[in-house]
Amino acid sequence: MAPAAKPPYPRATLRKTLRAHTNQPLSKNVDILVFLNYALFMQRLIREAGIAGKQAGGSAGVTARSVRKVRGDCLRGFRG
Amino acid sequence: MSESARKKQRTSTRESEGQDGTEGTLYADLHAHAHLNPKPVTPFRRAASAGVTPNSRRTPNVPIRTPGTGARTPRGGPATRPIPSRRTAPTTPHAIRALRERAHAARTPGHTRRRSGRIQRETPRDILRDLSRVLARNTQPTEPHLQARPPRNSALDFPEIEDGPDPAVPRLSMPLEDMYDDDSIHEAPPRQSLLPHLPDDVDNGTIQSLEFGRRAISEDPRMFGTRVSERFADLTELGMDGEEYEIDGTFINRRQTLDPQHAFQEGTDDDTTTDIRALTGRRDGRPSDVDLGVFGDLDDEVDEPTFRFTIPQRIQAAAPEDQDEEEGLDASAYDERQNGVYNDEPLIDEQADDNEAGEAAATAEGEDATGVFEAIGWESEHDVEDDAELEAYREETSAIDRSLQTQSPERPTDATKAPRRQRRELMVSAHGLEYPSFPAAVVKRLATGFAKSQGSNGKLSKDTVAVLAQTSDWFFEQVSEDLAAYARHGGRKMIEESDVIAIMKRQRQITSNSTVFSLAQKLLPRELLQQLRMEPLPKAKGQRQKRKRMETIDEES
């Protein structure tokens, strides 16, 4: 479930991204929580994409098409 | 009723004026036209006809409405007019009311009444009359002006022009004679003053302006120079162009790598190259087609029949390669090359690419150091007799090469810089700040883990990962916008953990059953969990308190 032992995600990159979008300073652990939120989002996205893929294409599972289909709803579900 | 009175007055004045005014004036003409026009149909009559009326009313209406029967004498008009109005005995209530209104209108002050009546009476006759009033009544006939204009027309060679004054006026306002003079001025001077002897059909696109046309560097104006020797050099240059790979041939010969192919070279020859040799007087250049067969990608250049096209091709191909080689060489070799071997460099390079690179470079350097023009094999070996020409040729090539050398360092640097920039793709946020997209590897790792946990094989195709990465970029953008909004709402500049927690609450990720830490424990690796745990332990307490108030906080945030 959790990503492997490696560096889980590039913290600097995520902080840069967030700062670019918000144009505001971030406190220390914001990016970790954001990544937690992102992981939840990803979980839901993959789950729903898998469901959509199974409904549409049978055994395909998570495909680009199914992800495209469900990502709008998932993003809307993760609005603050 | 009152109208009729007014009209009578008017007719009287009109008559007097018509007798007074001279016949030639515009005023008099207009009056005459006004007389010819039919009388206007007054609204009173129309209203009466519109209503339900006895037959007696229709009969006066008909002649007035139709223009044919309405052609009365102007004097008879007002005389006959009041009669039908008197005749009318209003029977219907509508007609009665209309009559009353009319009577009221008659009692109203004169100027308003008149104005209303005038609006109703918009006939051509009235327009003409108004116009005649506007005009001066005692103007003289305009014959003198009409007589004054025709002589001008005749002077301008327009004898058949209509004598009506209106079309003539705008034309006469223009100085036609000056215009013709201007034309002659426009055409003549530049050609005559600068280059008097040019016939018209000469293509003087560049000659006309003493400055040469701007060309690409490759089409250096030197190639179209005026000096005979330069031109000759150009021709040899063209010949060189056809023979480019001739040099290769000699070069290969010297290295003795492609000897068997060299045997074939004697038999074949290119048409264009022979022609050029005939022009330049050099017939004994070695044909190069076989060598070209070896380096097949360069075939098309030689097959090109047009010279202008091939020259820039060769030069452009040469420039960057030269630069590449220069980087590997020391300054002395570079200076040597400046003297004139520059032409040969690309060819050497191609050789080096095809054969062993190190050897070729070494030999090339040796060539450069010893005899500069050894590389131009067919000339140096066979055309020993015409040295002067050769000298001219050498000078010319060196000149061109120098011009190339000055240009060449710029191009390759651009070429090398461009791909480096492309490697980093930075997106720009709404605030104008650049940010890197979230790495696809992380996205893939995370997504694969989730997919596996779901029970599928966990394999994601490339485009799936691409879509996921794009989606995660969108997600981060959305989340950070929300975070910024939350921080702004809290009156903070800094975005804090509480904002993220508030967002997750709004998303119903954090409920009474799942805290931040339970989620983090499930989803995050241990390092991150520790980092998260180290600081916000007090916050966790506060968060539990918050959670009790969460229902109200939810709507707020």
C-alpha cells in the first residue's frame, strides 16, 4: 500500500509546486500532509478507475481511458 | 378651415413672387416645379374617408388621391379645397371627434399648429417650396458661372463633359496638370540619376538600389562580385561544388582506405561538373560519383542541377561540423585552417564519421599543418600549370571561409543550447512562478501500489501513468489553491498544517473514525510519519477538540 522504502516523494519538488501555486510560504510539514491527501486521492482515483475500467472494458482495469473518465469526479470530491 | 385660409395666403404670396422674380433664378424654377406638383392630401380628408361615410364624401376624395385626376391648376386647388370640408356633416362619433380635435387644433397658437400641419404635409411640392424659401429670392441667374466653367474643361481636354455644374466641380478642384507632372517626376529620376543605361527589361531588383540585396550569409555577396577574378573564382567555386567529393577521393587515396572504389572513379562523370569544368578550363578533375555512392546521404546535393541551391547547402552543412572539430583541436591548427582549408573540413568530418574517427582526425590535422591545399587534391595535383588562377581561387575560398568562420561559432552554440533547455520542462503557475511537474516515477509507484492492493496485477501502461501524472498535477494545483484560500481566510500568510487538516476534513477524509495519524499510518512511509509525529503532537490534541466542533467549522471553512 505504502510506497516502497526509497525516498517516498521529492519533498522539495512538492514544496516548490505548492509554493508556485499558492505564492505563500509553507509551514514545515504541510507538504507531508498534502502528500497524505494526495495519497488518499490517488487511492480513490485508482479504485474508481479500476471500477470504471472493469465496467467498460472488462478485464482492462486501470487504463488511461478509465482514469480520464473518473478523474473529474475524484478531483471534485477532493475539493476543499 | 384655417388651413384653407393659410393656403390662400400662401398662394397669393407665391403668385406675387413668381411675377417678381426673374425667370432664370433657381428660386423661380423651384416655384415653377412646386406649381406643377399635385396638391397634398390633407389628413383631414384621409380621416374622413377612413371612417364610415356616405358616398358623397368619396367622390371628392378620388380625384385628389390619384395623381392623374389631381392635376389641377395651382389656383384652382385652394379654391376647390374648402368645399369638401364644408360639405362634411359628421355622422359617426369617430368623425365627430376628429372634427372636434381639428377645431381645437385650429384654436391653438399659430406656430405650433403650423408646425404640426407641416409635418403632416410632407409632399415633394412642399419640399420644393421650403427649398425655394431658403434660397435667396432675388438672386441673379447663374449664367455667368456656367459660361466661366466650360473653357476650363476644354483646357483640360474634356470637351464632351456635361455642362451641368455639379459633376464638374470636384474634378476642377484637383490640380490635374500638376498630377501629370508628378507622375513623370516619379518615374524618371531614380533610374536616370543612378544607373542611366539600364534597359527596362533588366532585372534590377538589387542593382537599382546601390546597396546589395540582403541575403543569407551563405549567399555572400562576394559570390556575385563584380571583379573578374572573383567571378572566376565563383565559377571555380561552383565547380568545386560539383566536385566536392573529389577531395574526399584524394583524401581517401592518401589514406588508402578505399582504393578499389577509386578505380571506378575514372569512368563516370557528372554532367554539371563537366559543364563547369568547361567554363573554368579544368577538365581533368577526378569524377566523384563513386565516392558519393559510398556516402549515400550526400547524393542529392550533387545531383542538384542548380548551383545556387547547392552552395548554401554545402556551407551550412559545413559550419556546425567545423565548430565541432575546432573544439577538439589546438589553436595552431585552428589558425592554419583559417588560411583556407575550411572547405574541406566537413568532408573530413564525414569521413571520420564513416571510418575510424581518430585516424581521420589525425590525418586531417596533419594535412592542415603541412600543406593547406593538399586536400583540394584534383587541383593541386593536376592543375599545376595555371597557378595564377589557382591562387585566385585559393584566395577566394579563404575569403569565403573567413566569412564563414566569423559566423560559425554562433550557430553551433545555439544548436547545443536548445536541447538542454528542452530537457527541463517547467510549468508556470497562475502566479507566474515556475514549478516542476510531479515526477512520474513517484506517481507510478504510488499508483501501482494502490492498484496491487486492489487486486489487479498492478501494471500500468505508459499513457496511464502520463494521465495519472497530469491528474496529480491538477490535484496539487487545486489543493494549493484551496490551501491558499484557507490561509487567507485565517488571516495568515503562512500555510499551516491546520489548513491541510481542514481541507481533509472538508473532504471527509478525517472523520471520527479516521484521524490524520491513522491515515498517515496507513498511507505514509515511516520517515514521513515520524516527521509528522514529531511536531504536531500538541496539534493532535487540539485537533480532537476541533473535531468535536467540526460540524460548525465545516460550514465555515
